[in-house]
Amino acid sequence: MTATIKDVAREANVSVASVSRALNGHGSMAEETRARVLQVAKRLNYAPNGMARSLIMRRTHTLGALLPELHGEFFSELIRGIDLAARSNGMHLMVSSSHGNAAEVATALQAMRGRVDGLLLMSPYADAGFLQQNLSDALPTVLMNTRMPGTGISSFSVDNYAAARAMVTHLVACGHRRIVHVAGPTENFDAAERRRGYEDALRALLPDQRPEVVAGRFTEESGHAAGARIAAMAEPPDAVFAANDSMAIGCLFALGAAGLRVPEDIAVTGFDDIPIARFINPPLTTLRVRIAELGRHAMERLVATVADQGNPRIETRTLEPELVVRASCGGDRTRKQTN
Amino acid sequence: MTATIKDVAREANVSVASVSRALNGHGSMAEETRARVLQVAKRLNYAPNGMARSLIMRRTHTLGALLPELHGEFFSELIRGIDLAARSNGMHLMVSSSHGNAAEVATALQAMRGRVDGLLLMSPYADAGFLQQNLSDALPTVLMNTRMPGTGISSFSVDNYAAARAMVTHLVACGHRRIVHVAGPTENFDAAERRRGYEDALRALLPDQRPEVVAGRFTEESGHAAGARIAAMAEPPDAVFAANDSMAIGCLFALGAAGLRVPEDIAVTGFDDIPIARFINPPLTTLRVRIAELGRHAMERLVATVADQGNPRIETRTLEPELVVRASCGGDRTRKQTN
DNA sequence: TTGTATGCGTTATCAG
DNA sequence: CTGATAACGCATACAA
């Protein structure tokens, strides 16, 4: 059995109160006593029980992160930022994943109660009503990329719509006419926003072109499959805008395997700017979302909210991704089009 | 304030004991009472406090994972497996990272005490003595890729040495003579084993060749830098064996950017078979480590150990990575060498 | 079937 | 400066 505070007290011939004082540095006590207690504690390899401590202190020193998934480069980056912020603030991190639908989020939410001081929630599948109903207002919460209830909750999100429009605008400016969109899961809010941006921009800029969407699931595999389908089209498009980089990369390889040259025959662009995008060949034009930074900011806000308690300042930050043009698409393309 | 068991008891006109019974299904009670309690609990949106529950039950239903890092495709895969096993066994997951040295591991170990039912530890920087001293034998522990204390602790690891030898053997069989190794961090045990395998195999197979090692840090960036250095060598080698795929991929792009053709001029191979390796072009020959599966197995063992308690079966599994040959290197290469 | 009382390990309040 | 002792929220042996 692990040593408890009582064991230390007995061995050091003091009360448990004194042990607690010695360890936490509260109150004043004889230096001699303190030294003895500390020595015994070390000898017994004593470590305070987190549960008991949390129970009375009403602080678990743990922050929860409810994410739809843990897997893939996007979440890897996100977790990096989250972990960084948590750790640098002396907080533990509890992660929970695979919330493909609202019901699972509800369950996870319940399970976190009394285990964490605050919650970072990213749930692209839950709507405002659900959140309104399931979010305990006793538990400090920060939302990420989630349709916000509009009130009382800090929220960090990416302006998917505006960014998608920017990408389409860029492609059109490069002279592309038939631009296909490889979409994310239909129930996913981010995916829906990106698609909406694509469709609106296309209709506004190229009224004679009909938006054309190929389904994907945000994974490399699904991007690969989408690429294969695109390459097999009767008349392949001259540009592909994938809803995220993973799919863009999968698509890239599929198109290459099918004999299409990128970017000469067909341009491919993505969304996120995940680390691998820097190295991929042919170069990938994409929309840079500083994922890790976004996660870190959200977590920092959560820490502040937990610390403030009485005075929770609401922060709503919307980040517009930055267009990163890596593939050259200017001169040649335009000329080819105007010919 | 969040509702407690007392609130439910008061509202339902029963004792807290009855509420507890109703919720946990223990003991027998009038169906009518149970229904009333459950209804009140739902109305009050009551959820048991995890801390208090853990304190008395002596089970936190939480498993801890101490990893050197959370970032990158390798850990992304690992976490996937870990999370999968934890969740499918109804366990919460607490992660802790960035243990670049033994001291940090010790701190993290302390912090986990009393917060988790069991620990999955991957610490390529800690040695047997350290573990012997810091691992509480009260806390079920499973080791991953860690020099084992040899006794009493389940351990799952990759046979880095044998795999590295296999890779060198393959390269030599393909006709390569000057094989450079891009190593991982020197203090990292996995990295050291892979390097040892490379050196031993090279000395055994090609006694006239001197092992040549370029430093790396397991990251894509460091692989890229290593590739640049290799391309700049007076007489570039005809093969590169990187200690992991991330570096191999970074290296690949750097070599390509420097005008070297892969695999015609120089072969590049890696270690891990991370997901992206399937799509990369030119194809990457690598050593497949079923990372997610390894994580899942380790976690399953941990769950079993936690459940057994009195009778902890020790399981030591060593996984030998499988050679995945994606790049063709047979005919041409051999001919070129023999000319 | 139900309620009372005790304890889990800790911190905090109050006397001494 | 130190030691009892009461919480914290919950589960359970025991009594009713």
C-alpha cells in the first residue's frame, strides 16, 4: 500500500495537520519539525493522494479536452498546442475522443464532471441547442470550432467560410475554370462551412460554372479515393480544392498515379497547412490555420477562466486562415486559358 | 453549484444511501422508490462526483499514459491505439508528455499517483535503475520501448536492433555499398538500438565500408537538414537509411530539391511505416511497426493487470518490424554496381 | 426495503 | 507552534 499522510504523521511523531503544513508551506512552524516531517515523507516515498486533495480543495488541476478524434496530423498539432498550454500552467490533461455524434459527447461530458476544472470542447457535430442543454455552467468551458450558443462561453474558431472563398478567388484569379471541391463529412460543421464558401464564391465569380463536389471524410484514404474518381471523370477539372490537406495529399498521389501532372494539368489545393505540406512535392497551396497556436490560445483562455472563476471574461476569437501559395499557377495557366 | 447526492436525496425524500443504491443498482429496493430517485436525479441533472467516487472506491477508472511526446505521426498513431483500448474498456485517458529526461518523468510519475489506476510508460530516456527506484509497485505499470528492469513489469517493445540489421541486409542485397544512416537523438534508446543494428550489420556485411552517421532528431525538419547535408557531400552515398519515416520523408524532399533522383541516384529507406508512407512519392521502403496495435496491446494488458490486481500476469512481448519494400531496387542497381 | 453511521486522504478551522 | 476535528461527496456494513 502507498504511504498516506497518516503514516508520515505517525513516523514523524506529529499530527496529520502538521504534515500537511510542512508539505504545503502554509502556516508557520518550527523549522526543526518541518525538516523532520519532510525527511520522513521522503523516506516513505510519500506522495499526496490526488483524489483526496481535489475533493477538499475543489480543484483537480486537470483540464479536459473533448475532441472528435485524436488521430491524424491535424489533431496531432492541436494536441501539441493544448498540451503545451496545459503543461506550462501546471495542469494535467485528460483527453477524450471519438465523439462522432451528440450522444457520445453528452456521455463524455457527464464522465468529466468532477474530474476536471475546465473543459475544452471541440464538437463539430453538436448544435447550439444541445450545448445549451448539456454544458454545466458550473464548469468553465471553452469552445473550439463549434456552433456557439452565442452567450456566456468563450469560443475560438476558424473562419472556414471566408477562407474557402479566398481559396476559390485565388484559383479563379489563376485562370482556373472547372474547380472541383473534395468535401469533408457532411455532418461536420467545419466541412459544411468550407463547402458553403466554395459554392458561394464559385457562383459569384463563375456564374456559368456549376459547383461540383466529391465526397470525402477528411482522411488521406478518402482523398486518395476522391482523386481516383476525379481522374476518371469524362473531362477532368483543371483544379481541385480539398477541404483539408490530408485529403489534398491523398488526392495528389492518386492524380499522379493516374498520369495527370500536378500542377500542369490540374491544380490541387488544401486547407490547414499541416506540417507535411511544407515538404510535399509537387508543392501544395493551402490555407494556413495555426492549429497548434489556436489550441494553445484556447487552453490559455481556459486556464484564465478557471483561475478567475467569479469573473469569467468571455473571449470570442475568430481566426482567418492565411493563403499560402506554394504552387506557381500564374502566367502559364492564364495564357493557356486565354488561348 | 453542481447538484450532489444530498440534493437528490432531499428532493426525492430518501436517504443518500438510497440514492446511491438506486444509481448503482446495488442492493434491492422498491421499484417505485428507485424510479422516483432516478427521475429526480435526471431532473437535477445530477452526475456523481468523480473524485469522491474514486476516493472511496479506490478506482479512478482512469489510465495514465506517460509519453516522451504527443506530437508527430508516430505518436498520433500510438495514441490512437491507446485511446481505442482505454475507451473500449470504459477507461478515461490521462496523458502526460515531454519527458525529455529522467527528472521530468519522475515529476510526472509523482503527479499521477492517486489519479490513475494504472500507467503506460514509454520513456526511451530512463534506464533500469531509475525505473526500479521510481516505479511504485502499488501502481500497475506497463512499459513500452523502455529498458526494462527485468522483473515484475509487463513490457512491450520493438526489436529495433534486429529490424535495423534486416534493413541494411536488404540494402546490401540490392547492391548498395555506401549506406549512410540518419540517426535519432543520441540519448534515445530506440535510436541507439537502430544505429547499433545499422553499424553491426554494415561491419558484418561490408567490412571494407566505414559506417557513416548523420545526426537527426526524429523530426521531418531534421531529416530535411540531414538530406541537405548528404546531398552536399563530396561523393554522395548510394543509399540512406533513416532511423524513422519522418526523417526519411524530410530527407527525400531535400535530396529531390538538390537534384538527386530517388531511387535512381540514391535509395532512401525509413522505419515505422507511418500512414503517409503509403502515399509518398517516390515510394518509401521502410520497416513496418504496427504502432497503433502495439499501443492497443499494451493498454489492453494494463487494463487486465488493473483488473487482476492480486494476480498480475507478466507479459513481455517483443515485436519485430516487417520489411516493407516499396521502392524497386533490384535489377538496375545490381547491374550498375557490377559494371 | 430503508436509514444511520463510518471512512476514503486531505486541507482548513479553531482551540490549546 | 501544534493538535483535534470537521468537512469534501460518495459507497457500504450494519441496524432498524
